[in-house]
Amino acid sequence: MSLKEYLSDPLLNTLYRQIRQAGPVRSISVDLTHKCNLRCKGCYYFEEEMDSYRAEEEETFDAFLDSEAQRGTNFMTIVGGEPTLVMHRIKKIYDRFKCSVATNGLRRIPYEGFENLPIGVAIWGDRETDAALRAPDEKKDLFSRALKNYRDDERAFFYYTVAPGTAHQIERVVEECIQNGNNVLFNYYSDLAGLGGVYDYRKGFDKVRREIDRMIERYPDRILINKYFNRVISTGRLYDMQWGYEVCTNLSVNYEPNAERLKNGFPYNPHFRAYFADFQTVRRCCTGIHRDCDSCFDTWEHFSWIMIHLRKHLGSKQEFTNWLTTMYLFYLINRLVDYREGMKLLPEIQGR
């Protein structure tokens, strides 16, 4: 079958048309500040001392935004440190670019002035696990604070990072997030702190994958990944490719050590850069400087990996459906398509 024949399916035609209308994404990732009000075990930012890059001068930040606008950037992934510590900078980006923000949930982003901002609120397990990993000294109930801050806030989804040995927690955590009025997007714990045991990514995510699949079946209108994406990210396999640096697509294209990778024939995002909080220096990729890419299960990087390989997914209608629904979910999560209309389609998307 041809692409034209695939698109005779009404749902696929709708998804494809909405993505085409939204247009291509020319994205960057930016650390909005070097500061954070937590020290989470295994946070890539502090494990590789990325907080050593900093710029306090607001003029530097403003010049950075001007430069990226001139370069054609139309989407920014806002990370940290903790972005809510510099709310005025989030506002400056929000007013000029499409964007999404990742936060630890301790400070609420107000609704007024940020009405259409996608907010990914971090959670790393049930209350006990979340506190042990994200507030090991204070033993704060971070989960409850985040739930309170974003109750019934449709902008906010819980960005739930699961470790190999914590699959049994998934059901009750997901249920609590949904009862709070929020959707759920999954991430996979990398154990950059070397904790081992239940946190060791080398033990594999088979149990986690099965449990997430079960949640997709139970809550098809609330889970923001599909089974295909879940399989790709948890196995590291996409057709004949094995996940790693040689195939990663979100690499800073102006970072000299990436030059040889960019020549190896595998596609990449030609616009992408990952900026430190000095707003000048770039790092290797979204989530690392020197870390072993085998430990990377970053959701956004794996979305990009699938999205860039349309041709590999044209062999059958189901393969094309896998690609298109995954790409649409990326656009939906980041509100690049009409969010409320897209959410109405989510159960049917999950059924494909």
C-alpha cells in the first residue's frame, strides 16, 4: 500500500492533516537556570556538573532569545536546574515561542499568563520512592505537594520516571495522578548515581513495559504514550537500529565533538542545540556531556528517533500507524495541535 492509501483511513488522515497544518518543529533545549531547590539522585544535570555554566545578566538571556528567533527556532524545551525559580524567564519564552517546561512541582506555575503552557511535573515513584530519590535528606512529601499545586490543571501532566524494580508501584501512582485530574507521561530511570539494585537500568524494563501497557489499556484517554513507543524506548530497538550515540537524533549540531557522528549517514535534527544556562555554550545532547548513551531512556529523544524515520515505517499500514500516532502524541503533549480536540482522539489512537 502507498501513503495515499494509508491516508484513506479517516483517523490517520485527521492526524496527518493536523500535523501538516502545525508545521515542522525547529527545536532547542535550554537550561533556564543553574539553580535548583532539590538534589535528586541520578539527575543528569547535577551528575555531570552542568550547573557550572551560568549567566545572571538578563541582557544575556534576552540576546539569546533574539538570536534563536533570528535563527528560526520555533519551539523550546525548558529545563533546569528548576525553571520555576526564574518564572520571568519562562514568561519571556512563552510570549515568543512555542514551548514546554519540566518542573519538580514544588512551585506552581500560575494559570494567568501561561494558559496554554504544557507543564511536565516530575515524579519518580510512590511517595516513599519519590522522597528517597528526590528529597533524600529532608524526606519531603514532594508527590503530595505537586498534586496539590496542579490539581485539575489540564496544562499539567505527571512526567513519571519508573525504575526497573518499581513496576509494582505504577498502578497506584497512575491512579492517584488521574484522580487528581492530570494525565501521565512515562520516563525511564537511568541510575546515573549508580545506586544499583532496583534502580539499575541494566536489569531491563520488561516488567515496567508490561505494566505501562496495562495502564494504556485501562486509561486510554489519560496515558500520553502508546504501546509502540513504550516498546521502542524500553528495548532500545527501532527496526535494524540499536539505540545509542550513533543513531541519536537530538545532538547539538554546533558542538565540535559531534562532527563525526553527523557524517555517519544516520539522520539527525539539523536545527537542534542543547544550551547550558549561560545561553551560549552547548553540550553533546539533551541530557549528557560524557555519559554512556546506553543509560539514556529520555522520552523526548526517543520521540525524535521515531519521528525522523518515516521511511522505515512505510512498509505496512500498521507500521505507518505506529509512526503517525507516535508523532501526533508528541505534537499533542506539546500543544502544537489543538489540545482539547486532540485529547478526544486519544482513546481511538490508543486502540490502533
